[in-house]
Amino acid sequence: MKTGILSGKVEPAYTHWAIIGLFIFASVSALSFAQAFFIPVVFAIFLALIFSPVRRFLGRLGIGPAFAAAIIMTVFCLAAFTTLYVISNSLAAILSDEPQIMNRIQTRLQEISGVLEPVREAGKQIEQMQGGNQGPERVVVREEGIFSLWAETTPYVLGQAALAIVLATFLIGSGDMFYEKLVRVMPTVSRKKVSLGIAREVENQLSTYFLTIFAINLALGVAIALAMWALGMPDPVFFGVIAFALNFIPYVGSLAGIGFAFVMALVTFDSLLMTLAPPFVYWLINTVEGQFMTPVFVGRRLKLNAVAVFLSLAFWAWLWSFVGMFLSTPMLIALKAFSERTNELSWLDTFLQGRTECDPDDNAIVHDVLDEPTDACDAPDAIPEEETTDGAAESTEETAGDDDDRIAPAIT
């Protein structure tokens, strides 16, 4: 007789931590080893979830899922190709002038600080000492240029992009078939409702986050492009596109944009004040966006713990490199949405979400044990209790009642 989550019967809650650890290790190893397959698949799933509200809107206009998927992905591909075409000339010019840019940066740094001068003199002395010795002839192996590297990696990247686009088209074109299969496979009514609620919550949070962040990043890119144009920087449109793309990566993206603005200003201007102006303006605009625009438009419901965001960024960057940085926040949002509606993972949702108001009893315990002044349980901008417990309350109501129809423990 079947047992487990699909049978509707509750197994004894034995926790096998060794098996769980081996499962996690095996999963991470599989994601790393087969990343050429998993990266486009995960990316396609996220695209399907993000564009689901658009597909439903087109459905209300009488457009079928298959035709809607074709329209959505055509517009998406045209937008991506247009963006690449706009920045291609600027990117090619930067790559072709890379030696001159590096020499210019070295010269400007010497002029500004003079720190590299002793290092350069020491290098000359070492070269002279080596030239005086009649040692064996040295063989210098030149590294491959950036264009050779691009020639090797471009077919691989294009193959993954094609797989992601085709799979996303099929997923969007299938409509709500996943919800239909989910309802049919779940054994009890309460499980059907909870499973559908979890899947819909993941979709809603991801689509809301991405569509909102896309609009915010677009405004940020326009603002930075105009600021760079006003400061006399070359290729302000390129700066705007770079700012738009990098802002999808938390923390690291803004730092990379500021560093890029500083390097290009160092090459462009001779004045120290003008050299520092572009990175400062970039930082100022990015700070206004991060501190005011994003919290207001994204909403408090999607507010995440900053430590969790950084750890997710570090983990996925280590696992999937640059693509993992883009997918780190969506992965975290999906995990939070799943844990928010799963009673057994409510502790994980508590750690992933931002600061919220503490229970009065917890507040009393914190201030009783921590006798020194503390900011624990002090969240002036916390989410109201009825908003944070909305999903959990629905899940509890749906699963309450019959003792034989309870949600199985998450780890058994």
C-alpha cells in the first residue's frame, strides 16, 4: 500500500538528518554538474511564470494560449536583440581599445596618486637584472584574446538561449495545464487547495516582482543615461543599458556599475573632480532607487531579509556563475512563497522575510533575556499582522478539521 505525501496518509515524523544531508549534497552536485541543462530550464520556467499575467490578459481579449505565447516570446526576443544591437558598437569599441584603455588607466592613476611609480621602477630594475643573465631562453605563451574566447563560448550560449526560449514558449502556450495536473495528482481536497495556493502564490510573487523591477530598472537606466550625457560621458545609452541590466543583481550590480563609471571617467577626463563626478552621480541615483523607489513600488510583502538575499547571491554565483546572480533573487522569492504557505516551513519564511512586528510574548522574552539595550523586535516599518499571516491563515483553515487529512510533515 502506498505511503507518503501522495497517498494522503501521514507517516511517522522521523527525521533522518544524514539522508537529508546526502540528498542536499547530491542535489547541489547535480545542479553544478548538469548546469548546461538546468540553467536554461530554470530560466524558461521563470519566464513562463513572469509572463503568465500577460498571457491571461491576452486570453481575456480572445487570444488563445499558443498564439499568446508566440506574441509574448516574439516581443521578448525582439527587445533582447534590439538591446544587443544598440550596445554592440559601444561594446566592440571598448573591447578593441582595451590595450589603450588599460594604458590610459595606468597613466591616469600615476598622475593622481603616484603610487604605481615605485612599482614600475622596481619592474624595470628586475627586467634589467634578468637581461644581464645569460639564462635559458624563455618561451612565452600568449593567452587567447577576448574575441577568441567569445568565438568559443558564443555557440554554447546561443544554444542555451535557444533552449530556454523554446521551452518558455511551450510552457506559456500550455496555459494553466500545470494547475490541472496538480489538482488531479493530489489525493484530497485540502491538498488540492493548498497545492494550488502555493503554486499560484509563487507565480504571483515572481510576476509582480519582475514586472515591477523591470519598470524600476528601466527608469533607472534612463536616469543614468541622461546623467552621463549631462556630464559629457561617452555612449550614455550604453551606460543606461548597463545600469538597467546590472541592477537585476543585488548589491554586486550597483557596485559593478559604479566601478565601470569610474573607469570610463578615468579614461575620459583629465580633471580629478570630473573623474569622480560620474561614479558619484551613479551611486546617488542608485541609492535613491534602492532606498525610496524599490521599497515603495515592490511593496512590503516582497521584502526579504538582506542577509538571506546576500547568501542566496553568493550561493548561486558560486554554483552557476554570472547567470546564477540574475536568478538568485527569483529563487529566493520562490522559496519564500513556498514556505509562506507551508505550515512545516513557516520557520523558514520567518527567517527569509524582512523585519516584522514581534508577538507581545516574544517581545517580552527578548527584552527580559537581553538586558542590554537592543533593537530586536523593533520594526517601525513592519508589515501589519493581518498581511503577513494572510497566507498562513488560509492554509490553516484549509487543512484544519479532519485529523486524517493533515499536511504531511515536510521532513519525514
